Amino acid sequence: MNNNRLGCFTTSGILAAILTALIVLGLGVVKGGALFSPGALNAQPGAPLGGVTSHADIGGQCKTCHAPFWSPAIMANRCVACHADVAAQWQDPTTLHGVLHQYRPRLVCQNCHPDHRGPDAPLTDMADIRFPHEALGYSLNVHQTKSDGSVYACADCHGKIYTPPFDQTICQTCHAQIDATYMPIHTQDFGKDCLACHDGVETYDRNFDHNALTFPLTGKHFGQPCGLCHINAHSLEDLRSAPQDCFSCHQKEDIHQGRLGSNCGDCHTPDGWIPAKFDHDLAAFKLAGKHVDVVCEKCHINHVYYGTPKDCYSCHQKDDKHNGQFPIDCGSCHSAAGWLPANVDHNLFVFKLDGKHANVACESCHINEIYKDTSAACSACHRKVDPHSGQFSTDCGACHTTAGWTPSTFDHNLSAFVLTGAHASVACNSCHVNGIYKGTPATCYACHQKDDFHAGRFGTNCGNCHSTSAWLPFTNFNHNLSGFPLTGAHDGLACNRCHGSNAWQGTPAYCAACHAEPALHAGIFGTDCAQCHNTSNWYATFNHPGGCEGNCATHRGATCADCHPVNFSSHTCLKCHDSNNPKD
């Protein structure tokens, strides 16, 4: 056995292969490619392109559509050489072929347009491909099968023409056949532009769950036509912008005419307008106590709710047994639990209750249940127990407190007679004898007359000399305010030098009364010592009357005895002068 055989790679085998290839190639050239054709070309006439009206007119010129295998060109390049409009669409993403070229650039023409299937076979067949319909803005997600279960074909919606724009009357016609009752209403509510809301994914189809949104459909809302809330919604944006508040839909049904605001849900529920449950605690006027069970119309007359007064008196004026004596704020004393028991906080009034007043029965001050204008003066209630018999003013509080009548603390300094010095510790009955206070004199002498050792010689105003600190020493007397001011040597003299035996009143104010002895002049100059003397210098120069000293210088050097040998009441000139010649 020869183990070196090469099988078909023998000289004869290689020659046979080359010969076969040459024969096939020759037949291809002679037959114009018919040897490789899978079938006849489409012969349906169309618009002339490249000098032909159908692919069949091309004849056996395979190279018109098929590029040789060694060429970089592909069949799609040969297609658009004739179909120039498709080449233009590739550049426009809004066209069918532009979208396909952008979305699936490697998609070749023959995938959708096969030929060689006979002269009458259609040139468009997409049964074996997945057409990227969502790239055109509309998904076929819910258009997989018809209502009868059969599969959709492109022609079912597009007919034989696949170029945009899509005729939306096809949607209406088809769906009207499916639901003849629903479609007219749906078209009336949302218009005929189906593609404005429907994208094929059908987020808002019949299986849409409205309860997954912030506005769930419950109660009476469930089952209502969409157009009742989504008015004039012609796009998805319109659908999503529908108002979600009650008032936008139910304003026309508001029997309250806006008096209770626009939030219907405060009182009503989707189960129905009635029964309504209003939570009054959400309002400015909270319901408590007896108010909870009061029917609404008792306060809201004729169903008027807005502006209803909140003060007690507006409703309870007819129940006011005080006849308007108190303010209109009933809540100052009463509560919503009931009229009684009433809790009056008297400290909110001008007259505060403290001390003994806190436990006094109301009728003790408010006679016959008269409250308004009740006097706040102590004497209005306590006049009948006034041990002072009206001697003091009506202001009991000047001495007494609400803690009790006693002990009392009268501040005498608030009266006309202020207590200072020794007066501060004097017992009241020392001045106010027999408990008589009113009209008690305020002069010193009224109390101190019995202590006046001056026997009235200095008048009744003790304060001129004495102070309230003590009788002695008295330091207040100003002698200069008397008829005899103290000057010179008089100032500082002991009082008894002039006022012997405490004789103050009637003390003479002339000099000789004190200076008569020793009387050097024996009274010849009278009692007016001030003619020659003053209080600073007893021996002051005498101002000689008569003018003699002015006429003769001799006189100015003379002594008194030179002219007055005996006394000063008479004098002699002859002692010095000749009677016949006085100038000598």
C-alpha cells in the first residue's frame, strides 16, 4: 500500500478543479449570471428609475444590483444608485429610512425588500425581521395580536404604503370596530390625535392603576369617565397636569358658596357628599363640652358658615341673666362644660380678691346680683363696721389690709402732720384723746401747752425754738427774727442776762434796761445809749451835738469835764471863755 497519496491534491485532482471553475465562470459570463439566479425578478411596474420601471427590466445584468465579491461596495450602494430618494432619506432622521439608517445602520435593503421570488411577489416583506418600530416613536408592544388572536401585519395599519405621516383615522376606524360605544366618547374627550397620548407602550391603557398615583380613585370617584377631570386633555402633559384638589371639579356643586374654603375633603369623602363630617377643631372655634352636641344650624343660621361670630355673647345674649352688667366675654367666668358652676377669676377685674376678701360670698358685695358698677371703695362695704365713725377718710386701705382689720399700720407721714423725732414713738391716744382722730389740731401748742414753762410769753408756735427731737436744747430760736436782733457783744450772751427768771415775754428792748447800772451818766443822757455807744464798742466816740467842736480845734481835744464840771445835762463856757470876748 502506498501511504504517500495526497488524495484530491494530486496533479489530476487540481487540474480537474481548475477546469470545473473555468467552465462555471464561462457559463456565468455567457448566461449573464442566470446560472446563479434563485428566481425571476419582480415585474410589477413602478415609476421609472434608471431607465427601467421594474427589476425585471434589468434583464440578466446581475452586476447592476450585485457587486463582485472583491469590490468594497455592497448591494445597498447599488440600490440607492437608482433609489436616490432613499439616499436622501438616510440624511433626514425624520423620515422612515432616515430613522432606520440611524437606528440600525447595518440593516441592508434586501432584509426588507427581497426579490427573485417571481414577477408578482411583493418587494416589501418584513415577516422575517424585527422592525424597530419604537425608533419611529411608537412601540408595537400592545399591537402584537389582533382582537381575534391573529398576528398583526404591517399592512393592517399601513396598507400598502409605508411612508409617513401615518393616517390616524386607521386607529379610530379599527378601535371603533372593537368598542363602538367607548370610541366616540373617548374621541370627544381627548380629540382625534391618538399619537399625542398613545405611544404603543400604553402606560395609560385600560390596565392603568390610578391608585398608584397621588390621587387614588376611591368611592364615587371610581368608574367616572376620565374626561370629567381631564378636561380638554389632548396630550400626555395635559393628562398629567389635571388639578388634584376637590374644588377644581366640584366648585359648581359647592352649596356653601365658598364660605368654608376650597378644601372639600375637610368635611366630605369620596364616598359621597353626605354624610359629611366636619372636624370643628380644624376651625378657629374649637367645639368642647356642651358645644359638641349643638346642631350646626343653632350657630350657623340659614347655612351661613363663613364669618360666623366666635364670641360667646353673639349666641348667648338671650341667656345672659346678668343683663349686660358684665363684659360680653362669657368665658371669663363660664366654660363650655356648662353655665354652672361658674368660675370667676376676680383677679382679672380691677378689684383683686386677696386676704379675707377671697372667701367672701359674692352677694356680700354684689347686692341683689348687681355686678356692674359695684364700688371698689373699702367704705362701700365696711362703713357699717367703721369704729372711727367716719373720722378718717373712706380709704380704709391707708391703715388696714385685706389680711384683717388688725394689726393696722397707719403711716402718719401720709397725713398733714408728719411724725418725726420724739413724735414717732408717742402713743396715738396722747394726741387723739378718746379715739377722736378727725379734726385733731396740728399745732404744737395744742399738745404742749401744759409743758410751756414760758407761760405763753413766746406764743403758741413751739417750733420757733424747739424741734421734735427734744425740748432741750432748743436750737431753733433765731433772735434776729425778734424785735431785738443780737449783734456785736450781744451775740453769745446767756439768755438769762436779759431774760431773768425765764421771763421771755415783755423783756424791754432798750439799752438802759440792762445798762442802767452802773450809770456813769446818772441818766443825764436819757436811756438811748445808742447815741454814743454800739454793741461792738461800748466806748465809742460820742458825736457831740451843737457844732462847737467844728468851730474850734480846742474843743476837739477837751475832755468832758472841761465843759461839764458837774454833770452832762448842763455845761459852762465861762470856764474857758470870757463872757465879754468868747473868742478869746
